Amino acid sequence: MTSAAPPLASAVASGVASGVIAASARVALVGDRSADVAAHGRIPTIIRQLRARDGLALDAYWVPTTDACLPGTLDGFDAIWLVPGSPYASEQGAVEAVRVAREGRVPFLGTCGGFQHTVLEFARNVCGLGQVAHAEVTPNATDLVIVPLTCSLRGHEGSVRIERGSLAEWVLGVERSMERYYCSYGVADEYLDRLRAGGLRFTGVDDDGQVRVLELADHPFFLATLFQPELAADTSRVHPVIRAFATAAVSRAAARQASRRAEIPTMIPTISG
């Protein structure tokens, strides 16, 4: 079974590969930039590689979570990446970034803490579980949708089994992948059925069946991973999850650019005489 490409990515993939599409995409890197977060140090290099090797024109902007919660901050971006670094300075800002991408159908990638806060946003705003919390932020809360993992994955590698026919399979091109982690929190099992009923798809699990990848089917590109593709062992090439996200960003930018051109009225010269 061959999985279908997401709408935006499939529409532009051939154009990007051939160098025909040169639209520059504005990407919001939502997170609290820190030299202590290894993934943050990798991201600038990743952006440069995507430009130089993949021909993807990206303009990336760091947006602190304290700013992300302010009205209009994330308007005009072609893609939103909620990067690792939990606990964030503003949980509200992290959750707002997910909401803006989900409701606005903006290409979205959430990694590590971004995955966790994607679950948090969906549980609260789609499933109606307004009181659910993240154990790292409010450990004594009654309703914890994000809880400590049985075994911490900080600095570990693990196998991820990918669901056939999913966006994740299309992106990774394999049904099993070895990935790197740097986290200690995951989704509470008792909420999985409620989240699935709301429309969230868990399309990647570890060997014990614990969820590691999620996506939305009715969205141009919406993907989150508990692992950190930023920390891929092969630094000579960009992880396919990030490359697919960047392609979706350029797709949206190209569509926006084409729409603007279509709105420009044709100028008919006046003939005098």
C-alpha cells in the first residue's frame, strides 16, 4: 500500500525538485531559544542545508512562546514549527501556536515538547477537556494528559513503527525507523481513545505500542513527533520529517504568491488619437 502525499506537498514537490518554484516561505520557530537545548543549535544549520541542498527558500524567525500568545503574532507565516524546549516560558503561547496552525490550516510540525503541547491543545480545544494539564508544568493536577514516561528517553534512541498509509509513512518512506529522543514525558494512555475520537491520529508507536507520532488527516500538513528529528545521527542530510515540513511551507508560500498574482488586474494601455 502506497501512502498519499499531503495536498500541499504533493502539489509542489515536483516543482521544488526541478527548481521551478522559488517562493520564499516564512517559517515561525516557536520556542524559547537557548544554548542549552541541543536541537536549537542544530536548527540554523538545518535551515541552511534546506536552502543549499534542497533548493527550499526559507526565512525562519524565532518566536518566543511569550510572544506567540499575543494576538496576530503568528499571522502571515507559511508554516509553524513548535520546537523542543519544554517547559516553555509560556504554556499558553505554545498551545496557541498549535491552535493557529490547526485552525488556520497552516503547515505544522511539533517536535518533542511540541508533540506534547499538540496533544494538550487538541485535548482542550477539540475534545473539550479544558482542565487537562502537563505533568511537567502542573504535576499535582487531577487530569494529566501528558505524564512522565515509565522510562525516560533523554539521550536515547528507539525504534518507531509507522502506520501504513499515513502521512508519517509518506514522509519517512519506511515502516520502521530508528529515532533519537531527549524527553521524559508522553501521552497518558487513558486519554488515547478520547483523542482518537476527536480526530487525532497516532501513526507511530514504539515496540511497546507507546505513541510517538501523531497527525491530522484533514489538514494540508500537520505532524508531530515525540522524537527529535533535529538530532538525527546523519548530519549530512536533513531528516525527512523536517524536509517534508519545509516543502509544505514552500508549497503554501507558492500558492500565496500565485494567488496574489491572480489578484493583480491586467493593465490595458490607453490608446489616444
